[in-house]
Amino acid sequence: MLHRLVPALVSMVLTFIFFLPFALAHASPPLQSLQPLIDATPSGGVLRPAPGTYAGPALIERPMTLDGGGKLRLEGGGKGTVLTLHASGATLRGLAIAGSGDSHDAVDAGLLIEGDDNLVEGNVIEDVLFGIHVRQGNRNRIVGNVVSGRPAPRGQRGDGLRLWNSRHNRIEDNVFSRVRDLTFANSPDNRIAGNRLVDGRYGMQFVFSPRALVERNDIRDTDTGIAVLYSPDLTLRGNTVAHALDGGGAGITVKDSGEALIEDNVVLHCAAGLSANAPLNAEAALTVRNNRFAHNVIGMYFYGEKGGHRITGNRFENNLTQVAVSAAGVGEANLWRGNTWSDYRGFDRDGDGIGDTPHEIWLYSDRIWMETPRAKFFGNAPALELLDLLERLAPFASPSLILRDSAPRMVK
């Protein structure tokens, strides 16, 4: 038996020896590390490496400019954070960063910034768990970058951008896709403007991060668009939020975050346009003005025992339910004036653009699902619609008034 196996073994060994040089010739050489080039660049210097793909991870610990010219790719090899900027006054431009690790605990990211006054501009960050992580960094500018995560369920992805304990940063004109959230935690006084996010869980999430300016952002196809939690004095202006259709989500949701200004936003095709709790005190009320809430399941939803928000000059267009409340009287306690309602049935005989009679919304059978959340599944079901019609024709009990707009604007 053995003498039959010997020729076969010899043949295999000879074949291996014959093809080994060809395999070695075609094997990919190891990537050149970028770190020696960074270490050789003096403080204040400019590093423009030759085009190509370099091995990470890499660490920058001095103010310098790293300019890839759009032709440099830094590969992390699937371990840890790809590029760490532990310096102030540096510039990163024209890089492609890819291949972070997959640890949520370690916050494996494409780029970690631990410094102040840096410029991160025109980079592409892809195939990473977290995109850009700013940790105790102030006055950084993150401008014109493209960040995309890995295909995974939304809750298992990393954040496209995460700021922790970071102030006065400017996040402008970036594009994020296939990420979990843009998270701002314990980070006051930041400006987030002109960004676009598609396919995420929370478009933007502010937690204990007061006085942010959030304007001209475009957020689509998320569970919730913008979530503001325990972050007073925010300004949300000129943003577009569309297709946030998670059952418990909203285009904009605000909790315990008073004195916010919400103006000139467009919220389309969401589970709720705006969701907010009652203000803790009169000074903590929201100002909601000149927004457009259109084609949402619920235009606005208020929960809590009190009102006090100021809601003026908004357009409520063809929402399945214009306004919902957790209990009768909550909505009525808010100030409603000068809003446009697609279901207003009044007239404007003097032509001043203001309806001659107030716009009122009463609760009939709607109270069943508004006051009993589990019954929300049956909202707008034929049986409830019939019950609602019968209650309007011959009320079984006194309906509850949830809002009165004393000067509704006419639909143009």
C-alpha cells in the first residue's frame, strides 16, 4: 500500500515546489506604513505622501498638515481606530480612511480627534464601525467629508459622528449614510449645518448638549430624525426631515429641553412630525413657528399634564391626524395662532388671509387610542371611523377640545 502512495506524494511535492515561485511573485507585498512618514514631518510641516494605499493604524501628535490629494488610502486592517489625531492645530485633507475594528466598547473608528482647532476637510471614511469620534475636542471644523458605515441592522452599527464633552465645534456640509446616529453627548455650543444623512436610526441625537445651532440639514429614511433630550436652548432652523416612520419615532422629538426654537423646518411623511412633552415651567416652553408638517401620521403629539408651548405660523398639510395629545386639555393649554390647517372649513369674507372663525379640534372616538396607547394600532380603522362619525352626529358624551387657533391662516 505504501509503495502506491509514494509516487503520489512525490508528485504533490514537486508540483508545490514548481508553482511556489509563481505564487510568491504574484503575492501582494505588505503595505507601507504611514507612521514613519508622519513621524518624520516636523511640527507645522506639510506631508503629501505619494499616491497609494498605506497601512494603519496611524497617530498624529503634533500640529501638521496631512494632505492626501484625494489619492491616499489608509487601511486599518480591521483592528482598532485607523487614524488618531492627538494634537491641536492640525489639518487632515483628501484622505480615504477605511477598515476599522468592530468593537463598540473601544469605539473603533475611522478617525479619533482628541485636540482643539483642527480642520478635517474633504475626506472619505468608509467600511468603519464609527466614523468620526471627537473626544474632549473643541473648536474643530469637520467640513465636506463623506462617511459611510457597514451593512448591519441599524442598532448594531456605530455612529457616523460622535462628540463627547466637546464644545464650539463646527460640523458642516458632510454626508453620512448607513450609520447608526450622529450623537452629541455632554457637548454644548456646537454648530451642525448643511449636512445630509440617509439610512440611520437617529439622524441626530442631543443628550445634555445645550445651545446647539442645527440648521439646513437634510435627514431621510431614519427611525427618528432629530432627538433632543435634556438639552435646552437649541435652535433647529431650516432642516428637512423625511420618512422617519418607526412606530415610536418622530421627525423631531423633544424631551425636557425647554426654550428651544424650532422654525422654518419641513417634516414630511413621518410617524409624528413633532413629539414633545409638557414644559417643566413657563420659561421652558418651546417656540414652534413657520414650519411645515405634511403627510405625517400625526402632525404634532404632546404628552404630559401641562401645556404652554407657543405654536404659530406653521402649516399642517394632510396629516392623518393633525394634533394628538396624551390627555384632554394638554394641547389646549398651548398657544395656537396663525397656523394654516388643510382641514379648516371656515371662510375669509374680508380677504385678509385670516379665517373668520377659529379652527378647533375636538376629540371624539380619537380619545380611545390617544389615551390608551395600545389601541393606537386600531386608529383610523373602519370601526373607529364609523364610531367617530356617529359621535359627531349624536355625541354619546361631551367631546374634549384639544386646541383652538383663534386666527387660522387660509390655505393658498
